[in-house]
Amino acid sequence: MNLPPKNANYKEKLYWDKRYQCEEMYEWFKGYDTFCDCIKKKLKLTDNILMLGCGNSCFSVDMYKDGFQSITNVDFSTIVIENMLQKYHSCTGMRWKVMDITDMSEFQDATFDAVIEKATLDTLLVDESDVWKPSAAGRRQIDAVMSEASASDVQRAAFLLVPWRFHEF
């Protein structure tokens, strides 16, 4: 794994594009197996699921292998989306889209039954000086993501948030 010279690089697309050119897979925090019991209690195998900032994690792939057949993975890195699409092309219920999570207007409201994000929101706030009091710009970014996700997620309002650190909004 290539660590950035400074934490603020985690929010830069260039950092991720360079990393994904040479990294095949990396699982942040814990994998699907840690959360599968909770996910299975809240979601149906037929639910349409949106994975925000999928990166090269196997989380959604493991969900797919466990029976969840409709998962849309989004990330702002064209490189990782192309790599994942090529690697998992045989998983017909998995979609891979290059997308900025602060603007998911491509999706109609109520497209998804659930939204999952794992550390993606952390990258948007990585350079905040006080995690308990995010700047106005940091709040606007998080508000944009949450507004987009909630518009996508109005059918049943299932949102799994797995942060590195707790944020108060």
C-alpha cells in the first residue's frame, strides 16, 4: 500500500489514481464478513444497493457472492472502476460507475433500497483541523453527499455508515 506524504492527499483523485495503478485490492478497516449478520438483518437479497467510494475493496463483491445480486459501485477514479469492471465482469448484477458522490444526479430518486459507505466520508474531511467542528466547506461536502444518498435511498432508508472516526454534523 502506498501511503500518501500527507493525510490531506486522501481526498485527491490523483493520489487514488496513482495508487490504483499498482494496487489490486485493499480492504479498509474490516471486510464484509464483519458486517454480514447486520446487513442480512436489514437488507433483502433483492435490494438495490449503492456502494459509495467502492475503491478496490472486495466488500461489495463478497456481498454479491453472499447472494446480494443488485449492487452499484461508484468511485471517482476511472482507473479503479475500469480495473474492477474487468476483474468482476462475470458478476452480472454488479455495476461499476465513475461518479462524484457529491453529485449523483444521474440516478433517479428512490433508485436504491440501501446505501453503504465505508470510510469514504472520512476522506472528504481528512484535512479538517477539528473533527468535532468541521469547517463550513467540510459540512457543505458532507451535506451534498448525504442529500444525494438520501434522495437515492428513500424507498426504505437503509444507510450503513462505517467511519474511521465519528463526525458530528
